[in-house]
Amino acid sequence: MTKLGQQLTAPEAGWKRYDDEGAFAYSSGWETASATNAWKGSYKRTSTIGATVKFLFKGTQIRIVTIGWNNRFKDSKLTIDGVDYNVDSSLSNQDQILVLEVLGLPNVVHHCTFTTGSNGSWGDWDAVDIDADGRLFHPDEVTDRKDLSAGKRIRFNYLASAGVFGTLSIGKDLGEFLPVIPASNHTANGDGYFIMIGTDHKGDKVLLADRNIQILSWDVLNSYGIASGSGLPIKGMHTIPFLSGYSSSACTVSASTEYDQSNYNAWKAFDGSDITYWTSTSATEITESNLSIVYSTPTKITSYYLHAKYSPKRWVLEASNDGFTWDILHNGEELTSWHDGKKSFSFNNYKDYTRYRIKTLERHVWSGLYYNGFYTVQLFTAPEQAMVLRLPTGGISASDKDNEWDKYITDDRIWNNVNHGSWTSTTDQSNSKARVIRGYNGITNWTSGSTNLTTPGRGFRPVLLMESLNNRFLILDGTDVKTYTSSSWETVGTTPPTDDMFLNKGMLDLSACAPYLKDLIDKSNIKILVSKPKREPTVAHLTGVPIPRVVEMKNDVNFLSTSKINSLTLSGTAKGIFRVAISTDSGKTWEAKQKVGPWTTVDVNNSIDFKEKAMTIDDFNSISEWDEKLGQARNLRCAFYFEQSSSTDETSLDSLTMDVNLLDSWDMAMPGVDYKYGYNRNTNLRVLLLSDGDYKINVGSGGSSGSTIIEVDGGTF
């Protein structure tokens, strides 16, 4: 067991490794560096403090393997689901050292962020090891095509022999990532991402590969239909990556017999080579032999391809979910030998299985012996929706910016453009025999090349059009449910039709079959069946957050009847943002002040200025100098700013409470009704109150006799 600080040049048993070029999202400041002993010969590095690498993974354990040196950061960290783990990359002066190991995590998807520290000069990122049956995800990755939206990405796997266009698989993690600079005339075998860039005029999703996937001439691409405007329809997606052993994350393969386990293993039929092959031991003409595939997850197979070394005469493709009960999906028979021949077969299948096998029942003779063997075997699944592959547009000249390249290829890190060109479908305006190449010698560079060019550094970056889920059609001919292929009517089942019949065999356009309706058996009673492909219920949830608003009071609150304002108190709910300003001149000018600070003018017509300068509820309630502020006019008007930060916020004003002293106000008391009075001496006025209430006595300065009242009492008469 490797310990921290020790070199780990390959994942140990129970682990698998992901390189730095793949499912990681890097912040600014990272650069690619070469190192002979780094994993795959290169790694990412930065001198930026606080630079990040973000990713997700499903599994129970993780290791970080990277460059070690004494000038590397000692205090970087990996945050997993909010928990920080210290990463010290200065433990050893060598490449591919183990700097972090975390075990015993729950087997769920974990959100991870690596952040460089400050104690050191450099941070590095080379490789990550996780569970052998786990999976790494880019932060923007989805696994289901229905979850795609602009900016999201989905994994693809591309397989191709040298110089030949290959096949695609969408949505699964089938292998290591393709190199961002494809090798010239080499086999392509690896993963990448299609990133959704938008929708076209029909509503179909438009996705662009995040890298060049192969070096092919424009002429070769055109021969497959990829360079045309309409593109190449994808009829089947492969399910088995090129194997280098009996097992991969996708499947395990085996054979009932192997002629030579050193050279003719079962997995040699799945290694992508037309030179190596699997062959059985020699036997009789009717000796059975099996070539078996067990998938990691249930898979629906609808077609397969065989490149025979020693051809079978009769065989069946069977499927099972338990290894005991087998369903026959296709019967094959070729009465003439087809050694070294290539054949493809399709059939109706509406069910997922975990196990498939090609069972040979009879063999053709070869040099007097009976073998059974294949150079290549591949099983395909039909896409759930129509897909088309084509080239991106690149502009007819350097000044033409109305094209897909200039609109979307704007970030080297996202699109993995490292000064190598990509073919486009556009013809050079100045040379009709040349096609536009973009990204060579810089991401914005525009150049062109002859259509037969296969120069290294100029590759094939595909666009994928993914059909919006439209209606599909089948024909009911008596009790048979039929579809029209390019050559004839095909029965796909009996009534009633299933969702899978529509999904796998439904026609998108009835016009192609219309001329051939007369060929149906029950042509006097034809019914057209219409359905939408099986999918999750479409439910739209619209959550709105209103724009901020400023609300003004229409009228003043007048305080002329008060002698003193003790306090004004606002109460309300401010889970969002709430601000208030006041006006003392009936709305001509508006002001606000913080708890500490002077009054400032607020622009009630500028919500940004209002939000910045106006008062919070606490600021408003802390004001004590209301009498001074209101002055003689004694008018007050308020304006309020409301903003919700999210749809769950509630921002409201409940009340304005005033604590004031009213001015004195007195009515004249009536003698004999409210009071009576008399004098018990000249200087003493005696008053008797006849009713309840508060009384104020106004006394003159003196009488006609010149006497002065110096005493008032409430005594008896």
C-alpha cells in the first residue's frame, strides 16, 4: 500500500486513474506543462495563490497524485462536500507522488474543489485515482440527454481505425479522454465532451465537441457525408470500447474456447484492430462456440457488426438477464463462406439485457479445418432520438464573424484549442478548392487548406445535432405494425403498438412512405399511428424574482397638532433588501442618514442610488431629532425600496408607529354648568368644579379696585 509522499506511477488494485486533461474545471492561472514522468507526460501547474480545480466523483475513495518538490505549496486543500483536507505537495522531490488519500466516503456523488495554498511557490495537478467502479464528472456534465441546456456538456466515446471515420457513443464513461492533439493516422479510442451551444431553427439541440477527435482529410469526411450541410445521420451507437483486456468499466468479454490464450484471446475481437483476432479451437462443422459480453448496466442492442477471420455458416445472437434463460434476437445464416468478410445486421429489440452472446452453430471450412473467429465484433444500440454529425461553420473569410467558430470558440480551456486547426464546412471565398481551417496558430486564426490535407495539427471537431422529441409515425396494416425503411416495409410488432416501437422504429416523416402505401396487404383499411417517444413527464416550474421597486407615499403625514415627536418606528419583514428615505417638502427632495453620519440626498428615480444611500429599518428607528428635522412645516413623507434576493424572500412593510405629544387645546367652561366661583377675600378666588375633566384657570392681573388675586383654591363656599 503506497503511503503519502511515495511515488505512485499506476493505480493500485481497486482504483482507476483520471488524467488532468478531462473532467476538471480550472480557474484562471493554470497552464499545461510537460514532464517525462508525469502521468501521460503532462500536468497542470500554477503559481497563483487560491487557484482552483473543480470536479465531482461517485465513489468511496480518492487519491491525488501529482508533482512533488520542496518549493510546492504545503498548505493546499481539497474540499469534499464542505470538508477540507490538507494537501502537502512538498513531501518528495519526484513526479507522481501520492499527496492525499481519503477513504471510507459514502458511495454517492461528491462535490470537490482543490485550492492552492500560499506556503510555497507552485501548485500542481496531475491525476486523480478513485474507485475502480466509480466515475468522475465535470461540474457542468449531465448524463441524460434530456437534461442538456446551453453550457451543459455530455460525455461521448469515439472509436476509429487509422484514416477511417469511426463510431460514437453518447452519455457513458467508456474510456480515457482523447488527446487534445490527435496523433496522425492513429487509431482513435477515447472520450470527450459535446457541449451544448444552443438550438437551431427547428428547435434541435446543437452541440460542439470540446476537442479535435481525429486527423482526417476533408475529402474523407465528405465521403461519409459529415462535411455536407445536412450531415451524417447516426443510426447506431457502439456499446463496447476498444479493449486491451477482458474487462473494462463497460463490460467483460469471454469465449467458450480460445485457440491460444497468448495471441487469440476473446478480447482481441474487441481491440479495434483488423489485424489481431480471436479464434476458437479447431473442431467439427457443427461444434458450437460462444463469444459472450456481460455489460455493467442493462443495454438495449438493436444491431451488430462482424468482421470474420473464420466465418460462421449459421449462428444466433442471444440475450439474457440471468445467464440461464436466453432470448434469440437474430438468426444468422450465410451459406457461402465469407472468411475476412465484413457484415452488419439489424433487428427489432425493445428490451434491455445485461448479457449477450454470439453462438455459432455451424462453421465454414478453412484449409480443411473448422475454426470460428473474428477480427472485430461490435454491438450497437439505436439512439433514442435522431442525431446528425457535421462540421462547424468557420466563415468565408477572416472578416466574416457570423459563424459557429467565432460565436462559440472563445476560451482555450473549454474547447482545448492548443494551436491546432479544425476543419469547417465553409469554402474559402478566394479558393473554391480549399476549405476553411480555424484555430491554427491561435484560437481566432483563420486559414484554409486543400481538401486532401492530413497535416498533423489540423483535425476533425464535430458538431452534433440532436433532434427535439417530435411525433413519430407507424402504420397499422391489419394487425401488423409496420415502418418503411429505405427499401421496403418492415413489421416491427403487432397491435397495440408500444412506446419502444415508436422510439426505435417510428418514422419522423410520412412523406417518404406515402408512395408505397399501395403495397400494404390491407391497403383498404390503413391506419396511421402517431405517438411521441417515451420520455419523462415534461413539467415546467417558473420561479420569478421581481425586479427591485421604489414605492413612494402619495400624501404627507402632518404633525402640526403635535408639540413633540418622541419616536417614529417602522416595523416589517426584510428577508430580502428593504430601504427607506424621507421627504419633508412633499416629495421634492429625499434624504436619508445612517446611524452615524449626516443626512444625504437620495435620488428616488435611481434605484441603485436609492439602495446604496437609503436607510435600513434600524437606521430609521434610531433617529431621535424628528422635531428639528421636520421644522415648522411639520410634514413627513416616506419612500421605500423593496428587493428580493431569491424567490423565497419576503420583504414587506407592516406599520409606521408614532409616539407624539399633542399640542394643548382648551374649551371655555360655562359658569354654573362646569364650575361656580366666589371670593372669600379680595385676594383669594375660590372655585368649585361641577364636572369631571382637566381645567386651566386664567386669572387677570387685577380688579377695578386695584386689588390683585394672589391665591386660588378649591375650598367650600
